[in-house]
Amino acid sequence: MSSSSAVEKRQFQQVGFLRKLEIVGNKLPNPSILFLLLIIVLAVLSLILASMHVSAIHPMTHKVIYVKSLISREGLQWIMTDMIKNYINFPPLGMIIVLTMGIGLVEKTGLMEAILKGTIHSIPKKYITFTIIILSFMSHLASDAAIVVVPPIAAMVFYSMGRHPFVGFAASLAAIYSGFTANILIVTTDVLLSGISTQAAKIVDANMIVTPVDNWYFMCFSVIYLAVLTTFVTEKFVEPRMGKYEGIQPVQLDKPTPAQQSALKATGIATFIFIVVLLLLVVPEGALLRNPETGGIAGSPLIKGIVPLLLLFFLTVGLTYGIKIKNIKSGDDVVHMMTECMKGLSGFLVMVFAIAQFIAAFTWTNIATLIATSGAEFLKNIGMTGLPALLCFMLFGQFMGLFIASGSAIWSLLSPVFVPMFMLLGYHPAFVQVAFRAGDGAFNTIQIVNPFLPLFLETLKKYKEQSGIGTYLSLMLPYAISFFIMWYILFIFWYLTGLPVGPGVPQRLW
């Protein structure tokens, strides 16, 4: 062994676990190559399982599901015919491209900088971390769009204050992703999960209904509880470990200039008009953006069109500020600003291609569904009851989250088995749903099939060019572990105190 190798080995042994994780993780191939290699591994695994005729019974359809091999006539035909479709239909792809155009305009006109100046000088510095975390929790209103918009802004706020941008990014992402579904408001996830729970509950009781507000007490309390503890973890552990940011020196943001203040006032008026118009399209009975079938908000064009609405909002405020500040003088200026921001997505677009193919192949082979259904049957057959059974159920849902990106997809698989099972043990289906939600989110940031991973890496590379998967994992692992502990402590506390999980919704049916 050379002397330089020996020195490197000693240095590696002397650093902490998270630093080792970063070093090892960054030695992995480029994510694009890594996921292509995983597809090869998946193909071999699918061939073995298919040749063994491994199968399971789907809990919802009660049909037998067999593992399908990628290395087969059917598999080859699927790859050739669906490769482009897998890429184009990859859920985050269009959303990120569209939002990048809007956010790019806001950033290039200088509006983002002006807002940051006003924010930094209006909020006491000691409350910045808590404020960002609370806003990140509340951003669940925008569903997955929040993951695209909020963490990069949080990183920029920290960067502008001379604090490490990775810390702002990580704290915000943890609140959104590991604290997923925790909100003071009723959001789309509440509607979606309650509908799935109702369908599963009717297996036992045809009259049982789980409403979107049935988890409100638990989820509302969890926002404050998690925000306080996440702030503590960020400022007492994560930020000291990161140390001083050694990248590009942060820009010192003074108070907005008179011209910027005038442009901000005009932007505020434009924002007010936008909100008024939106309310007119939503609030009146029979309004255009209400659900035409039910007349409500759930499943309405407002909810389904949240990304286009955000784009329109960004265009409205960006154009207003840019024209007022005289950064936009023609349509060509607008196109140029958007184009400049889109150039930064080139690496993301390549990476997404490989990730989209892997996730689609993982789904097509039925391996993900097989893991979920087989595990659910195992937990059902061991016959555990009470808190231990609920905790095992939470752990299993968490395990599923490492392989299946969609929480609603996991709940669709698990609820037909576990909701009736726990109802027969005397638990309210809304309480079983709470157990799933508390167990589902903690490891979202480090899950294997994270569709937003390319975006996260691109954000980190803006501040540290050498950032890789290892950098990301070492940054988010403390939050994943912290949220795991925080969610379980909260659930156990709620269980032991017997508190209702929502208005008029007890934990037990009897």
C-alpha cells in the first residue's frame, strides 16, 4: 500500500459516521449510471423470481399477481414500446420544468433578492429557522409542488444570511418530506387517504365513513411539535456539524432600495388582484374551479391544476416586478430569462431518464406489489394485537416507503388488509390511518426510489459542485432518524393518553 493510500485510510478512519457516509456515497457512480445498473440487477432478480413462479394475492382486487421478467419476450417488448412513455409520463418531470420557468423569471428579474432583503430585515434572525420550517409544513397545501419550490428558496435565505445553504435546504426538505401530511389545514392528502380508508373500512362495516378531517387533531398538533423539535435538531446538531460555508461568499443583502420598494409595492398589488380573481373562481357556488360534480374543492380543477396556477402566479409577480424595475423591456427579455434558468436543468433531464425507467420497471415487474402484499399477510398471520401490532404495522409501512415513492399507493395496498384487521380488534379506521401516516414519512428523504433526487442534487451542486448522493444522504440522514423517533414518540403518547384523532373521532370503536 502506498504512503498516500495509508494516509487517506487513516484520515477516513478518523472522521465521523456521517462524513464517512458522504465520502463513500460520493464514490458511487453518477446517479444516472447507478440507476441503469440497478435496472440490470432488477432484470436478473425478476428473471429468477418469475422462473420460480413467485406470486401473491392483491388485497384490493383479490387477483393473483405474478412477478414478470424483464428478460423475456414480454419484457423486451415493454421496454421498447414504453421507454419514451416512462420518461415523458414521469410525474415530477413536467411539474419541475414548468415551475422552473416561473421561478426562473422571479429570480432573474431580481424579485427573489428583493423579497429576501425584506424577509431578512423584518424577521429576527433567531426565528428564521423556525419560520422556514413552519412555512415548509404549511406548503403541503401545494402537494408535490412544495418539494420543488420551497427547499431551494430556504437554501437561498440561509445563503443570503451567511449561514450554510445546505442547512436551510435540509431543514425545509425534512419538514416537507419527512413531515409529509402534517398540516394545520386540510390538504389533498387528507382527502385522498380518507377515501381509500373508507373503501377498506366498508369491508367490515358498510356504513363506516372516514372523512378528510378525521385526523385533524393529530396532524395539527404534529406541526407545532415537529417544528419545535426540527428547529432544535437543525440549530444544535446539523448546523454546527456543517460548519462555516466555504463556497461562494454570500451576498450582503441590504434593505431594499427605493426603486425596489416601489416595485415590491406594485408586485403586492398584482398579488392581491391575483388572489381576488382566484377567490372569485373558487368561492362562489358553481364557480369555475370547483368540482363540477360535487360542487366542492376536493378533486376540483383548483387542486388538480395547482402547478399551472403556481406558474401563472410566478409569471404575474415576475412580470410586474420586472417591468416596474425596468429589467423587462420586451417579450424577448422574458424568454431570455426563462431560457437561462432552463439551461440548469440539463443534468437533471439526463438523470431523470434513468430514474424514470427504473421506477417504471420496478412497478411493471410487480416486485414492489409482491413485497407489500406478502409483508401485509405476514403481519396479519402472526396475530399481534394492541400497541405492538400498531408499531409493527407502522414499521412495515415505513419499509414499503423505501421501495414505493407514493404514500397513497402504499396505503391502497395495505389498507384493505390492515384497516379491517384492526377494526375487528376494536380500532377506528381513522386511527389506523393515523398510524400509517405517522409511520410513512420519516424516511421519505432517503428512500431508494425518490423521484425528486435529481432535483435535490442539482440544488446542492449550486452551492458545492462536488456534491453527490453521499453528500445528500449524510445531510438528510440525521433528519430521517430524528423524524423517525419524533413520529413514534408522538404516536405512542397519543395512544397511551387515548386522545381523539379528529373531531368526534375516538381511537377505538368500543
